[in-house]
Amino acid sequence: MARILGRTAYVAAFLALAVLWYELLGAGPTPSEKPDTIAWWRPAGYVQRAESEWLAPLQDISADALQARHEGRQEPRGLIPLLLFALPPAAFSVLGFLLFRGVVARVGILALGLTLVAFSYYGWLDPLTWQDYSWRWPAVLLSTSLFVSASALAPWLVQRARVLPVAAALALAAGFVVAIYFLSIEVSGTNPELQWNISPWPVLTLYGFLLVGLVLGVAELAAGVGLLVRGAGGARRTAAAALAAAALAVVLHRIPFSSTGWAPLAAVAIPAALLAALAALGRRAPRAFDFVAAGLLLLGAVELGRWQGERFLASSRDEIAPRVTEAIERYREDNGAYPSELTDLVPHYLPELPRPRTGWFDSKNERFLYTSLGESFLLEFPGVLWVQCAYSPPYQEELADEDEEAGEPAEVAGGPPREDLVLEASWSCERKPPKLW
């Protein structure tokens, strides 16, 4: 009974801390809004706006850190408010791991702790991001933290799933893969309703899936192989497992990263070695199979989503968009100028306006954006993986003729005549996007 009451009190206190951190650190109103018109559930940006003697030094440090980042330099003192406010959720997370042994509970505890640590950063050192995205930003941070937490504890989740009926375990694995698959292709990087036409949702796919997810997948797979090398007990065998895991992670580092350097190598090698050593020393730690299965599940799910997103991008760029650009060029041949709107192409040049393929489900934002530039035009569409593709048609500028009309000679100081400026048709995106990390 005492244990139940203690855990209940812990959960209530941690949730209360989450509400308090949201209210204290959440971004305040924009300059166009008045504090007294903010909805009750929206934070007022207390730590940045309150006139308090004990907050004033931290506010000054925050302002200096923001100014330093704007000028392209670092302000080490910016870590002070971050660490002060990140310490309580970190302590609560450690306490939760001691109170709860179940892996599912630990995933939730770690996710909430990571979210509140992120609140500490964006509340003090980057409040403008929170302010720009409003309520969306806490939702994005929480969803990303949930995925990161589940990925970090994936071997323990696999270990727990092994005691379930086979059908139930397979259903859970399939649900995990399907969730990542659809989030990877249904979350585009543009949202016309937000500032700069950028959506915050790809934070989950770009940082969660393509960075943290792939790094943890490589580390867990390598740790599992390292445990197979270890064999039976002993400190030397444990060290051998850690070294083998680190070596394999280095070999596989190209999965999440495009470059080779000490930072990407360390990012995969250190977690792999630590996981292998932790599992080798722990009595109830997951087995090699659990680590290998977790790593393969993570890598497979993320790579499947990326593969599908790249196929959609290539289809929109190389198959659907050319139908629109060809119709635009035919319109120009017949009318002597580019259309002012894409709707001018219907129905004589196109029976209907095609839509780019961004995902399996249609959205009102999944459409071609057309801008007439007089002698040229720009055709854009939002792609998966935070890619905005733009097409520019061929362009030729007759420089020599313009010089003669302006009364300037086509030849300068006896040199050769100036040639026309010719720009070939081009896309701002590649058919297969390069790796971001």
C-alpha cells in the first residue's frame, strides 16, 4: 500500500512540475498580442517578462545568449539558466526509474523528463521558436521525446514483448513500424498557416527518426552483435563486447551520417559500447537477441519511411510536375506570355490541375504553387522530409542586344562580343535528397 501511495504521489508531483514548467517557461504573447487577451491555457512567458529580483540575473544571461547567437558566437553563461531549470525534471526522471521497474512506465517517465528539459532550453535560450509555433511546439517536443525514449529503451521493450503471445508481440512490432512509416511520409515541411511557411512537425522525423532513431538503431544492433562476441562472463569478455560493439557501430556509421569524422563516429560508437557493457554486466538486462531485434526494427522502420518519402518526391518531381510545366509552355506558345494563374490551364491545356504526391492522404496544402515572373515562372511543391522543391524554366537574356539599345558597344576594348546569358531549366531539389547529417 505504501508503495502505491508513493508512486501515486510521485506521478502527481511530476505532472504538477510539468504544468508549472509550461506556465513559467512557455513563450509569451507576440508583440501584436496583449497579455490580457491570452487564453487561460496559454503561458504568459513569465520567466522572460516578469519583473523579479531573483529572475533578473537569469534574464540578463538569456538576453546576452540570444544576442550572441544572433551574432554567430557562443555565450557559455547561457548554460546557467538551462541547467538550473533542467535539474528538477532530470532528478524526477532518476527518481522515477528507481520507483518503477516496468519498461513502459520508464518510457513515459523519460519522455516527460526530456520534454521538460527541452522546455528549459526553449524557455530561456530560444523563446522565439516557441512563440512562433505556439501550442504546436510543446506537442512536437512531447511526441519527439516519446519516440526517443521508446527507441532508447527498445531492447527492454523487446525483452518485455517476448513474454507475450507471438501474435501480440508481432502486432506491437507491426504497429511500431506502421506508425513510423506514416509519420515519415505524411508530415511535410511546409505549412502556409505558419510564419516562413515552415512546419514544426518535421522535428520528429528529421531529429527523431533520421538522427536519433538511426543512431540508436545502429548502436543497439552493434551492441547485440558485441554481446554475441562476449560469450560467457568475465571482465575481459565484457570489454571485448564493448569494443566489438563500438567497432561495428563505426562500420555502420554511414547509415545515419553522410560524413566521416570524430563526431559522427563517437555518436554511434560510444552508445554502442555503453549498451553492450551495461547489458553484459546486468543480470536482468536484455539478451543479444533483444538488442539485435530492436536495432533492426528501428533501422528498418525509419529507412522504410525514408524510402517511401523519396519515391513520392521523385514521382512529383519527375512525373507529375513535368505535365504542369509542359502545359505552361504550351500556353505561352499560344498566348505569347505565361499564365497568371495555374487555373488558366484548365480545361484547354489540362483537364484538371494535378497535385504533387506528398503522402497517401490528400491535404489542401498538397498543391503546386505557381508564381509568374513575366519572362519566367516558378513552380513549387512541398515534399516529404522537409524538402521544398522549386522548378525554374530555361532562361535566355540577350545581353548584346540590350547593350546596343543602351548605346553601348557590344565589344569592349577590342575584346570578343558578349555572349547571351543562358540558364538551363533547374530544380532546387535533387531526385534523391542527400542525407542531412
